[in-house]
Amino acid sequence: MLVVEADVAEMTMWETSRWLVESGCALALAWGKECEAWREAIEDASLEAVNYEDVPDEQLLITTAHEDEDLSEAFWFARHRAVHPAHELRETLILHIADQPRREELEAEYRDA
């Protein structure tokens, strides 16, 4: 779950997207500033990782952008509706990109979703 509340340089967006792919991310949900651009960058990084060939199911990375939703709605989707056809989703990473940390607040909002 990518929560973007700060402006990010395009190169940082690309490097972060590649890191998510290399880390084995199976489902990336983007919310906040430029979330559609983030969704596209993560999707492109996923395709880049397989040299723009067909992506095997076990490497499939599903991406969504939640630009017209409140954060609580995006968290609810992540907890209750997000599925992957080839992986059981057991862990959720909240990657918060912001000028000020809000870890406890975001974790509480995610738990309450």
C-alpha cells in the first residue's frame, strides 16, 4: 500500500517502483499525490523486469490507483478485496512517502478498515 503525501522526483518514483518489483511485490495499491503516475511506474517496472515479454503468473504484479477515494476506503479495499490469482497475500507493507511521519496513525487506520 503506497501512501503518497509529498512531491517526489520522477527518478525517485522509478527507483522505488523498481525496488518494489525486485522485492517481490505482488499487489501494489497507490493512493495520494500522483497515484496514477505511481501505478503506471510500478506497472512499467514490472514489465521492464521481464524485458517487456509475457509476464508469468508467479511474477504478475497487479497495480491499482485510488485517486478518487479517501484513504480509509483504499485501506478497506486493501484489507478486504485485494486478491492475487497466483499468490496468497499474507503481508501488507504501508510505504508512506511524506514530509512528516504518521506511522501510528496510518497503522491504526489500516487496522480499523
